[in-house]
Amino acid sequence: MNTILFATDLSSESELAQQRARQLSAFFNAKLRTVHVPERTNKPRQATPATANSAAPDDRCMPMETMPGDACEIITRLAQDVDLLVLGQPRRRTAGELFTGTTGERIIRQVKAPVLVVKTPAAGVYRRILVAVDVLHRPADILRMAKAIADVSTHCEVVYAYDSPELNMMVQASTYTMANVSQHMADQHSELNKQLRAEMTKTGLRGRTSPVQIETSPAATLIALAERLDADLIILGSRRPGLKRLVLGSVATQVLSRAQMDVLIVPPTDGD
């Protein structure tokens, strides 16, 4: 990782994100570029010394740039040439944003770089990471990002939250016994676990694997697992949204809005 872009609105949430951006800049020995796009409807906020430069001078960290204009357009354009975009937690939606989402959410949908949304103070490297993958949908991209951001002491839990339509069909058809159900679940878990381990071996990521059946919804399942693990970061992928997902929200959007820990979203590659 060579270049990190940190976009700030000079809020307290962005100050937490700046701490993490600086920590990652040092961790990767990467250049850190900071940009502030003032809101058009308000007077530009003056950056306080703590917000604009809360750490000692560092050759990796460039001075903050202020760029008036459309925040989504400017940040999306700047993010084309970086390896990671760091944002503070998006503010809550207003009624007029139910269809389009907040500026932060629109940026996340459009950028091609991974986006880290910071919600907690940076107390050092991430200690416990929940890595959510789909074994049928480019898991290597997400696993490589997890390997890059994990320290040697970081614990990684790689999970695949899956549904089991075959099991539902068995129940509905009333052609099952408890032994059939148990065997089916064991076979499915074993096969998924084997696929996860194979993908982890390809990328060199070390950690545990946990195929987990969805209980209520994929997002709720992942958040519950992250809380059980006491994770300080969730890494997951996103997909190109259609109109339905813009209105209802993708799994990534739901995790982003509900999780209490940091969330790193890995965008789809071209063609996904």
C-alpha cells in the first residue's frame, strides 16, 4: 500500500478517522493525503490544530488540502489513484436522503478503492478482525486486504454467512429425519470450511474459519459474530448497486450503519 486518502469534514468523527489514517500511514509507510471539501450550504469550518494536524510532523503526511465543490465528485475522483480511502462515520440520514444515501454512502458506492469507515479511536493495530467473504464471489480480494492490514499479532476470523435452501426444502417436503438434517448440515459445513481454507491458503492469510448459517439476515448475523468476537474491524465486500439496493440497502450498507466497530469495504473488481 503506497497512498492513503483521508477525507475529512472537520467533525469529531473525522478526528477519530484521522488518528487511524495516520496509524495506517505509519504501518504501511504510505503517503497520507488529507482533503476537506466544505459543505456548500454552510460557511467553511476552520480546522483546529487538533483536527488538522493532531500528530507530530511526518514526511508521509501531506498538509490538508481544501477543495470547494461537490464532496462526492471530488473525493471519488481523488480516490482513483489511491490504495485506501479513510472516512469518518457517516452522519444519520435525513428523509430526503433515503433514496440516495448520505454523501459518505454515495462515495463508498462509487469509488474503486477499498474504503475504511472509522468509528472508534485508533489504539494501535487492529487486534481482532472479522473477515466476511462469499466463497462464490471473489473472496481472494477481501482476504488479500485482510492480510495486508493485519499485524502478526492480529487474530483473523474468516466467516461465510450462508443460507441453506436445500434444508428448507427438506423441511417443507416433510421427507427428513433429524439424522438427515444433522448429516446435511455437517456435510455443508465441512465443504464450505474446506473452500474457505483453500482460499486462505492461496492468499497466505492465517486465522480461523467459520461457515455460519444465516439466522435472521446476513448483516445481523455478521454483526452478532463481530460482537461475539469483540472485533475492532469488519472487512467485507460490496457489489455494484441496482435501484433496489439503492432503496433498501446492501448488506455492506446495513453493516456500515449498524456496526459499532470500524468497517472496511472492498469494492468489486471490474466486471462484477
